[in-house]
Amino acid sequence: MNIIHKASVLLPSIILFFGLTANAQVPSDIQAGISKVTPELLKFTTNKLITSEVNKANTSPPVELSSMTNEKWKNLSILSPEAKLITKGELSQFLVKNRPAFVSEIFVSAKNGTKVGFLTKPTSWSHLGTSKHDQPMQGKDWTGEVELDESTGINQIQVAFPVLDENRKPIGSIVFGLDVSKITAK
């Protein structure tokens, strides 16, 4: 077993042991870009329309989507009635109109991880059980790794924040895909 393979096997354990977050793995120029744009992104977390739509999804989710699974979602066209139900909704239209230029994707999830609104149909219907949803539901921010996003085709990094009610309690999550070329050039 060579040294690189040993390091790749041990690194996740070392990170877990020392309690480091995904932020520790982000290159410094990208982390600086994230820090610059975060104040603008945080405005979305308490936006009245976003919180209202998440509350609505938490209390009475759309009946048409009650049997949706990640597997079914992946097989849907962006033009399917199920996807259109969300893309034509007020929240998705708001996200399209208010998307910062450096953002390549946005999706908002209810407390159960299912989608409430998005710019474009994300890969998964529910992110429940993933760090990008579960950490914000605990009131924590989350940062992923730089990746080529399969739904947008853009080299990006995802960041997630809790959607907060008037008492500043998490009621859902919002994930932003940040175009790496734009946040490092800002």
C-alpha cells in the first residue's frame, strides 16, 4: 500500500477525530470568496416569502408530490407535471428573479428534506440524511467540496444555511451552488 493510498484512507478518520468541518478542505481563495458572498446569501435565510413557503410545505405539502422518492425524481423530465409544480411556483420564480450572478444553483428544502423551490431541477428530491440538509436543520452552516455539478455542468461549491422562522429556529434548509470562477474573481 503506497503512502498516497494510506493517506486517502486515513484522512477521513483524522478529520472526524479532530472535528474539522468540510471548510477545512476548501482552498483558501475559494473560502475567501465564500466569506465575501455569505452576507448576501444570508438574506435569503429569513426572507418572508421563503420562510412562508417552507412553513406551508412543512404543514401541508403538495398532495401531488406525497409519494415522490429520489428514484422517481431522478427519472422525471424537467418538463414533468411534478417538476413544473415547483418551477412554476412563487418561490422558484422568486429565486430565479433574485439569484445573485455568482450563484449557479439554489434549492430550498422543507424540514423533511423535500424540495420547496429551486432554480433548476436538482438531482435529488430529498436531502434528508445528508449533511447539506441535516446540519442546517441543527442551526449550522455547511460547506461542500468543489465539484462539477451534474445538474448545472458548472464547477461549483455548495454552501447550505438554515431557513429560519421569526424565532430564529431552523424550519428548512437552503443550498446555494456557487460558481467557483465567479466567487474567486469577485
